[in-house]
Amino acid sequence: MRIVVAMDSFKGSLTSLDAGCAVQRGIEKAFLPIPDQTPVVKVFPLADGGEGTVAALIGSLGGTYETVKVRGPLKGQVEAGYGIVSPGNGPAVAVIEMSAAAGLWLVPEKERNPLYTTTYGVGELILHALLKGCRKFLVGIGGSATNDGGVGMLAALGFEFRDKMGRKTGICGKDLNCIFTIHTERKQSLLDGCTFRVACDVNNPLCGPNGAAYVFGPQKGASPSEIRLLDKGLANLADVASRSTAKNDYRNVPGAGAAGGLGYAFIQFLNGKLESGAGMIIDAIGLENEIRNADLVITGEGRMDDQTAMGKAPWEVARLAGKYGKKAIAFCGSIAPSASCAWKDHFDLCIPVTPPGASLERASEWLEKAVCEYFKTKGDSL
């Protein structure tokens, strides 16, 4: 029997790799009395483009973890990391989480204000990867502290933003209204021919009532008046970009407003493609082919709820299992009461592993035990 284990993380307790390994241990323990029947288990850590994406892809594909000192969302430097993987022994691919350099978690709560934060460090990570020979990029853009429309990232890559007097503008949210022209003459030449796949699971446009500033500005520390200023700045950026570049205006593309307009910067200036985070990761690790050749698929996450069926990683895994007629079992920490129908169309079975009221601190132990018990009971009938 061939079993594919593709677990997402148990937030606050287990990484996706830890969860997958716990499942594998549970299976192996269940078959200890009959070692000749032990299944072949392949573990593939999952992520949705947010925190844990780099670790998941390195865990699935192998690769290296690079650490770089870059500018943080404020003025100081931070130590940020990214991964380099080579799927199928192909060209090197850089895997970047923008939150490593410009995440909200890097800004003390009392200092949070997207008028004064920048994505410059994200551009520095990209530049470092370019100099390492990477020309393909997978970028997760969740958890940002910024609302700079991506100008910080672009400035680090050689783009220049100037005001009416021809002076370089700043690269924070407050500076967007000053931009009058955009210059690409000094754009990093290594960007030519690069591809950027961007994990984006929001559909907000760049600006307007449903745009980056109005929807996400409050959680980043912006006041109502500051939100209006930021939104006006994003609109100005798009106006100038449509004048300065011979490209379509992408401000209204779903996802352009992700990460304070970073989604817009990727598609407007770097020919990036916005994709579902879970789908992008699953494609990158070649999981569909593994599921096609499996006899059983196991997935799961810390909590199954109504969001599970909104394209999260376990849901996508189960969808692929159904596509090829494979049984899909989900092991999760807990199930939300409202989630009674969240998986019925794709999951054959969903098993909560944490006893009621128990802490997720022992999630690895509970998960391993639940998997072992399931296979001891059902192993012969699978």
C-alpha cells in the first residue's frame, strides 16, 4: 500500500513537517506486528503561502535556507531568510515569505502604522536570490505590515520614483501621493526573464472601498484619516504607473490589494501571477502526481472549520484525491461545531485527535496515537 501524507500545520503547536512525521510514526507503529505489510509512506509538508511556506517546500523538495540582513518594515535591519529549491532537479527556485522582511510581527504594537512601513527588505531578498542565480520565484505575501503599493520592494530592485521636482520620493505608504514619475532605466537587469508566482488568497483590488487601505489598514494601525490618505496614495501610484509604463492598469485585478498593494506591484511591474496559495504549493511539489499513484491520502490541520472548504491546503488535497478516486482521510486537532458540512464532499473521514479541553501542546502525541489506533482498527480493510 502506498500512502501519501500531506499535512498542513497545527498552528501554535506543530509545523506541517512535524504533523506529517507524527502521522508516519503512527502508521509505522500500527504495523509493527505485521512488518511485511507496512505501507510505503511519503510525507509532503504543506502550506498556503503564508508562514511556514519556506519550511514546507524545503521539507518536500530539499534545498537550502539562506539568511540575509535586510531592511525591516521600519528603519532598522532584520535578519530574514528564504529558501532555494530545485524541483525535479530543474532550475533553482527562490521561495520567499514577504513577512520575513516586512511582516506585522516585526513591528511592536505601539509602533504600527502603515504610513511609515516599507517592503524594501522584500526587494533585498529578491535581489539576493537573483545574485544566487535564481530566476524563478514563489512568493507568499500574507501577514504584511505595509501599505506602500510595493514601491519599497521595487526601489530595492532599481526602480526609481520621483516627485514633480524630479527628486526621489520616499518608499513608505506616506510617500505614495508624492510620486509623479516612475523610472526603470536602472532596474536590475537580472529581472529580465524572471517569473514570479505569488501566493495570494484575498480578492481585494488595489484601492477604493474594498481596497488595501480600507480593508486591511485598520489592523496595521492606520486611523480613518490615515486610511483615506493611503488609499489616495495607492490610486496615485496606479495613475502614474499607467502613464509611465506601456502596460495595462492592473489596479482592479482581484488580489492587487494584497499585502498593502504588493500584489499590484508584482503584476504591474514584474509580470507576476497571483495564485491560490495552497494550489501554488501543491503544484510546486508535484503532489497531484503523487496522489494519482497513491492508494490512500491523509491530510489535515489544527482545526477544521468553515474556512477549510475555502481552498485551504487540506481541502485542495482532498479535492485531488477525489479527482483520482482515492480515499482521503483528515486528522485534525479539533472540529468547529459549525463545520459539519465543510468536508463532506471531498473527505471520506475526518478524525479529531485532541481530547475535548486538552491543550494542543501535546498535539504530536495525540496525532500519532489517533493515527495508530485508526490503522490498527481499519488497516485490513483499507
